[in-house]
Amino acid sequence: MAIETKLTIFLNKRKWIIPLLFGFMCFYLVLTITAIEIKGFQNLDMLFGFSIGGELCAIIVAIMLTISILPAYKRQSGYIRIFVTLLTIGCSCCCMDTLQMLVDGVPELAALNKVLSIFVFANEIVFLFFFWLFVTYALNSEGKSTRILTTIASLAFLGFTLLPFVNFFYPIYFTISDAGVYARNASTWWICRIYLVLIAIFVIIAVFLSKAPRKTKIIILAFMFLPFTGLLIARFRYGVSLLYTAMMISLVMIYSFLFSDNEKTLYSTNKELGLATNIQKHMLPSIFPAFPGRKEFDVYALMDPAKEVGGDFYDFFLIDDTHLGLVMADVSDKGVPAALFMMASKIMVQNYALIGYSPKEVLTKVNKQICSNNQDEMFVTVWLGILDLKTGILTASNAGHERPIIKRPDGHFEVVNDKHGFVVGWLAESVYSEYEIKLEKGSKLFVYTDGVPEARDNNGQFGMERTINSLIKYEDLSPEEICKYLLSDVNSFIGSNNQFDDITMLCLEYRGYDEEEYHIIIPANKNDLSPGIQPIVDLLERFGSDHKIVYKVEVAVEEILANIASYAYSTDDGEIDIKYHIEEPTRTLFITVTDSGKPFDPLAKKDPDTTLSSEERSIGGLGIFIVKNTMDDIKYLRKDNKNILIMKKKV
Amino acid sequence: MNIKQKKEDKKLTLLVSGRIDTTTAPEFLEHVKEAVVGVEELVLDFADVDYISSAGLRVILFAQKTMNAQSGSMSVAHVNNDIMETFELTGFTDILNII
């Protein structure tokens, strides 16, 4: 791996880098100010004072700039981190240089003068090296030539950083007199500038080779010459140390001219990414309980996305009143393209399933459709199950997805060794098979994406064993608790490490289908109609309907039952048959009331005139009137010698 | 359903509580029939009534008619929102004195 890639990864991985660098900068500022305070400006060469002022200024500007780009840092962009590193090294240059000028000429501090001077020389090399990395970043150069230049720059960097330390033994760059005064070694000091020239040449080459916009190139070149001007001045007059100040100013200029623009683009891209994540999140059913009106099953699912837009998705939907579709899938890629791919796959799977195709037919059709127009080489692994809520038979098909885990009522969670087909989206000819599993009352099903077993800490993966153990630990809890507790187990395993993949899971509990639940037969007895009313009220309350609606339905049902109990039968042994259910997608309550009494259409009766005075009004006829005004729709049928009344109400 | 009654001179207050539905309405009717004899001012206090169906409405209408016939007055007090909606739907708000 190239050194700059390694470095960038290093910088990007460590969240504390920027705060640390910022701390360093502040430290340099405090150190410089303290040193100036101690030494004072008296007895200081005017030129020194001028240079020190410039350097102090540069440090302050660097700190302010870092504060102003902190929001960008939060968005994790790599060059910002390199840039802040560069600023910090610049601050260090300025600080050391100032300190050196302050101790210069103090005989007691001759040794410190020497050490500081050596560090100034070394620091400059580090600064230049990072400047080079920054430029390659800014120019977005990744070619072979850049790599060669970077390799040379890295090797030369090592050599030139060590070279100043030679000064401990031999005055290659400078000498410090007994009076503590610094003097250049006239014959060899220029060696220290070789690296500067080298980097300058490299930058020029890189600029010419780069395909970056012309504006970027001009800005980099233009501001790079600022330090050279500073150098040129220093060449003639020692004491005017403008190099570091100039380097910092040029850096700030490059940033403000170049990257403030980049920032804007980055900002809008991030905004779009945020939108994509949001849209994706809202495509997944996420209101729980999802089917409050259904007693025969409970389902819960969650997705804990990694930082980027991921491609995981889950889905569940009623195909008809007795069939529940369950989907767990993982798109191969990440980012916006994967999110779009995911949405398309999700819709296709759901649509084919809603039409009534079996799981293997759905996968075969979706695969064909995606393959016919998939140039991005993306694929998706899908587990699709359709549960017959009456029989508990789960028909499922698996296209390269993680195996489902099932808990039998009398056993523990176990992985089902199902047959895998090929992933969806790569081979138009892929054939999928399906299998059946009978879920007994009390069974639980758990499906997930690889984000669960492959969650990592420093030493390894969460793994299937831990997954199963966690599931077994929580197996008696509700699907929601199982998912949430497992997620918290996975998260505590990951600890402070970055979550690199979406973690998605779905848990279903099958509670068995109870025909009686939705079908009641009561005696047509006016003295106790509540067995025919209360279950409907209970269902609505479970479903979470508004109290007002529940109340009205309760009155309406009572009126209908009371009407039948009063008029339909001439004997005492008549029965009323009540069937009811809620159609989830439309939140509509259906009630069908049947009796075998004499033909009687309650709707045919004329409505009472509710505007009459109490004297004129007859007692009676109000019940059916209330029902008509409460329910959204009522129909009467006479069929097989039975009166059938069908009522509808949005609840 | 439960009914308590308070009589002050010619004023009768019936404190009804619970549900007035098909099952309980006949009992309510009997109670009203017996209690209103000779009453000039009848108050049905519905503070604790949480449900009423048409069977209950019939009793109220019967009571109103009876009071009209004995030239007395009748009022219904402390009606909750659910029941008030039923009263509105059936036009009872126009014929009853609801306080």
C-alpha cells in the first residue's frame, strides 16, 4: 500500500487526531507567548522582533482556521485531516523558530539553542513532506508517476530529517558560538534547502501531470512561490526568518481559495447521501406493533445502518388475509447506487409476492428482471418466506443469503440448513428451489444479514456461535426484545470499533391460528349480547383504534344484535353468527352477521324523523338509524334462507 | 347498571351508573315507571353512565313523554362526550333539556 494511503487511513481511523493536533497548536501558541513574555522584546534585534511577530500571527491564524473547519472534520474527509496535520507541523516550525531566535545570544542557553535549531531544520522537512502529500490529495493525483515521486519524497524525507541531527557532532548547518550566538556554516548550510527545492520541483511536475481543474493548478503554483520569496529575502539577511510565516500564509491561501469550494460540493453530496439514507429508512416498515389486530403472529425487525448508505433491507407484508410475506436481503455494494438497487429489489420482490407467486417463482422472476438490465454488476442475496397463517407452513426460498434460525416450541434456536440458490442479479439462468417448514404454535423464526455474525471487535467476529447463544438466552422473550437485546449484545461486542456493515434482523413469533378468534356464534338472547360484542371491542382496542370509533362500533354492533334477537326468531333457540376481521392495509373492520330467522331487511325500514318533538316521536326505530350513521357501509343479503348483514368501518 | 335515587319534595334525581344497553334498559324502564309517579321535576344524572344504546334512548324518550304528560319537567345532567354524540345523531339534543 502506498504511504499516503496508509497515512490517510491512519488519520481517518483515529477520531482523536484532530482534537490532539488542535491541542498541540494551542500548546505551541502558549509556549511561544510564554517565551516572549519571559525574554521580553528589549535587547532583541528589530528584525528578530519582526519575524517573531509574523510567526506568532501564523500560529494564531492556523488555530482559527482549524476551528472554522471543524464542521468539515466531522464529515470525516481525508484531506481535512492531512491539512490540519500540516497546519500543526507549521505551527511547530513557527514555535521552534521563535524560541530559537529568543534564546539566540544567551550564553547559558547555548545547548538549548543548538537543540532548537536542529529541530527547526528537521521540522521544515516534515512540513514539506506533508505539503507534498497534501498537494497530491488536492490534485487528486493517483497515477504511477505520482507514486514514484511520493516514494522518492518519502526516502529523501527520511534522509533529510536525520541530517540536521548530524549537527550534534559536526557543524553541517550551523555553529553556536560560546556566546550562544547562532551562525550558519557558510559552505554547507544550503544542503538543508535541497529538500525544499526537490518538493517544489515535484509539485510543479505533479501540477502539470494532473488532470485537476486549471484553477486548482494555478492556485497551488501561485501560492507555492510565496515561501520562496521569503527564502530569497532570508538568503540575503539572516534574522529575517520569513520562511515559516510565508509557508503558513500560502497554506491558508490555498485552503481558502481551493477547499472552501470543495467544501460546498462535499456538503451538498453529504446532504444527498443523508436524503438517500432517509428515503431508504422510510421504505422499510418501521411502525410497531406492525399488525396489532393480529393475534396469530408477532413480527419485529430492525436495521442498524453503518455510517454509509448500506444495502440491507428487510420487509414484511400481508399478501392476503392468511399469508404473510417475510424478506431479508443484502445488496453486495454500498452507497447511493446500492441504495437504489435495494429499493428496486425490495419493490420487485414485494410486487411479485403480492401477485401470488410462490417464493421460488418470485426469486426467479426478480432475478431475470434484474439481470436483464444490471450493468453495475451488483447483486443481492435474498431470503424470502411466505407464511400460511392458518397452517403455520412457511414456504421459503434462499438466494445466497444467511440461513434462517428457528426455535421450535419445545426446543432452542437452531440454524436451518436450507438449500441455497445463487445470488439474485448475476445469472439470468439461475433456478431457485423452495422448501417448507411447519411452524407449530409458539415457534419463532429469526432471519438476519451478515452484519450480525460478521460484526467485528479488535480480535475477530461476533460469529454464529455467539449469535445463537444470544438468541437462546432471549428465546422466551418477544420478537422485539429478542432483536433489541441481540443488537445490544452485538454492539457491546463491537465496542468502540467502527461498525462497518449494516446490522439487520427480523424476528417472527407464530402463535397459531385460532378460527374461533374471528368467528363467534351466540344465542339470540336479548339478555346477554356481550359475548358477541366484546371480542370485536377487544380487537379494536388491540389494534389501537381511537376510543370514539371503538365506542361507536360497540353501539352499532349491539343495535344489530339486539334487532336480530328481538325480531328474527319466534323460538328461543335461534343463533347469531358473527364473523369479523380487520384488513390491515386499509385499516377497515369487516363484520358479517348472519341469522337463520325470518326474512328481514333492517335497511328497508324508513329512518325516524329526528327533528320531531318528543310528543310526536315514536319510541323505537333508532337502533338501525344509529348503525346506518355509524358504519361506512352496510349491505343486506338474503341467501340460503339466511339474513346476512355485512358492515364496513374504517378503524 | 345501577340506579340510586334522591327525592326532595317533588324533585326526583336518578343517579344512574354503568351501561344502559339492550340488557339493562328494561330494568331502567321499570325503575323510571315506578319512580316518576307524582314527580314534578325529574333529573337524570348521567355522570357515571359510560354507555348508552337505542334501548336506553327509548327509556329516556319514554320518561320525557311521561313528564310532559304530567306537566312536569325533565333534565339530563352530566352527559359524557360519547353519549352526547349519540344524542346529537338521534336528534335528542333538541328534545331534551341537557344540563
